[in-house]
Amino acid sequence: MSNSLTRSLYHLMRGASRPTSLSRLKQRGHKRVSILRYRDIEMLIDTSVENTLSKMGIELSDRDIKGLGAEARVEFLALLHERDSLRETVDDLVTQQEELEANRAVLKERLTETKSELDEEQAAEDEELVEFGEDLTSLEGRISASLRALLSDSATPRDALTARAIELVRAAFDEQREEVANRTRAEQAERVGLLQRRLSKLNKKLEESEAMLARARAAANTSDEDIEEFDMGPAGLKSQDPQFEKKKQVLEEIFKLNVELKSMVDSEGDKKPT
Amino acid sequence: MNDAAANPSDSTTPTAPVSAQEEETSILHIGMDLGTSRTAIAASNGARESVFSYVGYPKDVVSRKLLGDEPLYGEAAIKKRLSLNLFRPLEKGVIKGSTEGDASEDTEGNAAAAAALVQYAIRMAKPRPDQLIYAVIGCPAEASITNRTSIINAAKQVVDSVMIASEPFAVAYGLDVLTDALVIDIGAGTTDLCRMHGTMPEPEDQITLAIAGDKIDQLLAKLMKQNHPEVQFSERMITQAKEEHATATGAHEVIVTWPVNGKPTPIDITKEMNEACHSIVPPIVEALGKLVASFDPEFQDVLRNNVILGGGGSRIRGLGNAIESYMAEHLGGGKVNTVEEPVYAGANGALKIARDMPAEYWEQLS
Ligand SMILES: Nc1ncnc2c1ncn2[C@@H]1O[C@H](COP(=O)(O)OP(=O)(O)OP(=O)(O)O)[C@@H](O)[C@H]1O
Ligand SMILES: [Mg+2]
């Protein structure tokens, strides 16, 4: 047995054993400890191979027996190693799955947050504009009223001028209203766009993590999630199928053969019920 | 897959389902190719999965503690084989021990493993708990009645209605070929040849050869031992090398790095690979010739020129051409088409049969 094999055996045995201290052993009243040397294990394996062979009445040359012994030792190590990695694999898979699940939960939460932010933003857009519009309208009304009062109070009321002035005020306000609305809309659109980009990124992340989770579950052999619903459209042979008649005939034949098979299975089941 | 992309389902805005569609998704159609080395399924919910046809049960208390009582399947079972009782329940293309007069095998163990595998394969399609499952299972062309009934027995525990179809027929049906064609399915244990002429193939339309992927592996191992006795390799290394480099043209150089005296060494196995892969050509063409010769003379030409090559073995590079050349030499010509997706060709075809099958047929068999 090579050094590296001995070393890896040592490692594996250590990994499979439970550590304790000399003082604790003493406390428990142990005075002597048994030490298992690798050489002893090796000997046990060799002896079991030899005993088995002689029990089965198989006579082999010394060289073959040695070879079998070597094989058995390698197998023993491999088994020990596999047990070790098995435990690790199972642990890994479980942690991986847990992490992925946590990650997915976080993503889902973010997604909901972002969605409601977006909803708020979109609702706010109209509200703000309406509010702004209302403010401007009342301001416009007040200025128009003041203007009208001012101009009609003067000694020489000039209706045409009054009308013109109010018209100007209204035009100025309309312009202002338009500009504010545009600005607000642009800002809003930018915020909405940003939120939408974030949403789609989150969605993509979520998809990725779902896929990873599905893989982890499949690997851990614990998958029981439904897969995304997928619609192939209604089943059934289409009458516009270019080979409709032929296929119908073939399908009927398959069916008939299976009716025969089923009757055989059923009568078998009658004979020896389980 | 493509259909899935065209119909992104939006779970937040449920639309009122048309009642026909509702009925539709209450049934899951599954096509299964129950193969010696690999079992593949395709389902109407878009699932397409395959698993190596291995089932392993935890061997002892320690492994049971680690793995639980559930068996492991496929790759996972192969990897942990030292801790498992490993079954390859379909070794000769049919459930082992279910062939008449074959009492040597662990019949019950294999039947249980086969049932577990069929059930696992169905689970891979992720049916909803409320869905009715209608499955078509492709089995080898020459599977005996006993073989077929034992597959039905395995399946009926987990599906609501099941039908068996001949696997090569399923492949052809999947390609819409129902007339005058010859389907060759090169699997692991068997090569199934099936003559199609519009109706369900009869026994005389089918020939099964026990010459397929496994035989190539065996010959490759034998040639390696013979020509490179110093090289160390295992069965799995042979199969892996074949699946990576298989060629029947001789035009591709095949170099593997395998141990010699424990030291990884590059070895040129072009000649051996080519010889092993090419070894299946003469028996296949001979069987093909028999099926052509016993056919209506008027349609022999059509048949010869409509050969469909499928199964994992069809992935051998240049195999179609090699068969064509050999046909030209011995049968006076022929044309070979290789299926695009050998792993799923059988399952896809079986799914198509399942979906085309009238609902009342399914109901009568349930
Ligand atoms: N790329 C490849 N090149 C050559 N052979 C391949 C390749 N991939 C898979 N194979 C071989 O194809 C065989 C498996 O084919 P397939 O999956 O069709 O078999 P199966 O259906 O399980 O077996 P069977 O039809 O005998 O029941 C194996 O021998 C495998 O090694
Ligand atoms: Mg097959």
C-alpha cells in the first residue's frame, strides 16, 4: 500500500471517528486505549480474502491472492471515501437548496416592493398633474378677476383691451401648464422606466434562481414542484392532417393490440392477486 | 420548447380558460422510450427528460441512513454504486427475467426495479396531482407478450391508461413516416429493424439483432487488449471514449489518454475505434437486405431508399454513409437518413401517438 493511500485512509478514518481527549478518557476510568494501525486493517482485509477463497474452495496462485488482496484494499478505501463524499454531497445539496430558496424569497419580496412602487408612481403621475392643473386654474381665475376689476375701475373702460389682456393671461397660463405637464411627465416617465428596468431585471434574476433551484432539487432527488404549465393545444388527430386516414387506421390497430394485452394482464391479475 | 416560448403563461393575470382547454390540461400525455441504457420521456406539458436505466437500492444501514429509503436512479445510482444494490432492469431491451424460460435472473428484483424506473420516469414529467396520465411506452419491436404485459403491469401502478407501441414504429410515426420505410434503431443491447408500410408492423416486418452499442464496447475492449496490452482501462472508460469519439469513417483521429503503468498516456485508438464501430454495419445491412427482399418487389426500391437511422448508436460519425456504401455494394444501392435527436426520437414519437389517439380509446383502456 502506497504512502498516499495510507494517508488518505488516515484522513478518512479520522473523519469518521469521534475525537476525545486523554483526560476525558481518564475521567471515565479508561487506563488503556486500543490503537488500530493501518497495517492491522490491511492484514484483516488480506486474511478475509484468503479465508473467503479457501472457504469457497478456490485455489489461486500467491500472486493472484495478493492481487485480490490489493483489489479489496482499494475497494475498501473507495467505499470509505464514497461514504465520506456521500455525506458531503447530501449536505451540500441541502445547503444549496436552502440558500437558493432563501434567495428566491428575497427576490420575490423585492419584486413585490418594486411592483407596488411602480403602481404608486403610475397612479401619482395623474394625481400630481391634476393637482397642479387645479392650482394653476385657480391662480389664473384670481388674476383674471383682478385684471378685470382693475381695468373696469379705470375712468375709461376699454372692453376690448380687457378681453385682450385676459386672453394673454390665459395663453401664458396655458403655455405654463403645458410646460409643467410635459416636465412632470418626462420625469415620471424616467422614474417609471427605471422601475420597469429594475422589475425586468428582478424578474430575470428570479427566473434564474428558479431554474437553479429546480436543478438543485432534481439533483437532490427531492423535486415535487409542478413545472410551468405548457399548452400544446388540444390533443387528437387533426382532420386536416395530410395522412389523416392512414394514421387513424394505425392508431386503431395499436389500440386493438393493447386491448388484447390488457385482457391478458387482467386475467393474469385474477390468477395471482397481489 | 418553442411552443412554450410562444405561449408565455402569466400567472398574475389568469384568463378564463375555455372549457376544451381546461379539459385538455386535466390530461397529461406522456411518450416514453424504455431503453436498455436510457429511458426518455416527452410529455404534453413540455417536459423532456432522460435517465440512464439504472436503479439502485441502498445496500445497508449506513447507506440507508444517508440516502433514505428511496432508490437512486440513473447517473446518481451509477456514481454511488458501491453503496447500492444496482439494477439495470432492461438489460436485453426487455425486463430481465420476464422472458419465458429465463429463471436465472433475480426476476422479482428486476421487475420491481423496472416498475420503479417507469414510475420515476413518469414523475420526471411532473404531472399535477389532479391530472390523468395517458402514456404510450415504446418497447423493443420483438418484445414478447410476456415482456409487454410486464411493462404494462409496471406502468399501470402510476398511470391512468397505458398503451405499448413498438419502439421503431414510434420513431417513424414521430417523423410522419407511415409508408414504405425502414427504421433502424441502434440501442445499447439491441438493434431493431422495422419495415413500415402504412399499418402496424407485423412480426415478419421486424428483425432484432443482439448487435448494438454494447457489442461495440466489447469489441473495442477486446481490440484494445489485443493491440495495446499495456494500457489499463475499464468498461466505463471504453463506453465514454466511444460516446465521445465514435466514428465509422476512419477519417477522424481518435486519441485517448489512458494509464499505462499508472501514468496517463496518450494512445491512438483510431484503428480500433473504427473497426469496432464499423463491425455493426455488415449484420445491419444483411438484416436490412432480408427485410427488403421479402417485400413486395414493386416497392423494394422505395424501401431501400427510405432508411431511417436512430437510437444512441446512430450518433456514430459517418455511420449513415458507411451503411449506404455497404448497401451499394451488397444490395445495389440505398439511401439513409439519420434522426436529429436520437435520445428523444422514440419518446417524441410515442408522445405523438399518445396525443393523436382518440380519447375514447384511452378511456376504454383505463
Ligand atoms: N455519441 C455516441 N456515439 C456512439 N454511440 C453512442 C453515442 N451516444 C450514445 N451511444 C451509445 O448508444 C447506446 C444507447 O442508445 P439508446 O439510448 O438508443 O439505447 P437504448 O434505447 O437504451 O437501448 P435499447 O434500444 O437496446 O433498449 C449505448 O450503447 C451508447 O453507448
Ligand atoms: Mg432504444
